[in-house]
Amino acid sequence: MKKGTKILGASLLAGSLLFSSHSVMAIQGENPSEHAFDNKVIKRIDVEKIYQNLSHLAVNIGPRVAGTQSEQTTVDYITGKFKEYGLNEVEVQPFHFIKDYKHEVNPKS
């Protein structure tokens, strides 16, 4: 992926997150201390680390089908990253699914 495309993608993602969270903040009322905190967080965003994490998930771990070892590897990786970033109360919530469920698709329906 070209660096320009990476930067554009990250900018679009960051922009959409900023605008969506801003509308919620406007409903709650303007609080200068919240804006100061938000600005500190935004300044700490490292686009290169975002792409390193995405690359690790996509290239090194690969597809993450439910119930596979690669899914567990992904859970461990993300849990570790959350803790590395200071989120010490990380909770993994298990879910149940039907393994090998096959559903026939009827194109006429």
C-alpha cells in the first residue's frame, strides 16, 4: 500500500471519528476541559503504529475465523495491545456459535 493512500485512509478514519464524537459532545454541552483532553489524545495518535497493528493482523495472523487458533491469537494480540496502552481492566467476552453450520442459499427466494 502506498504511503499516500495510508495517510489518506488514516485521515478519513480519524476525521469520521472526530466528527461523529463531536456531535455527541455538542448534545452534552461544551466543556473546555473535555476538548483539552480530546486534543491531547488526538496529538498522541501515531498513524504508523495503526498501520503496523493492521498489518500484523492482516499479514502475520491472517484470516480469523471463529473458533480457530488464529482467532485466539488475535484476541491475545488485541488484549495485549489494550493493556500496553494502559487499559488494565480488559475483559474478553466469549460467545457461542455453531461450528460447521451450513446453510443452502436459494437464489430464487
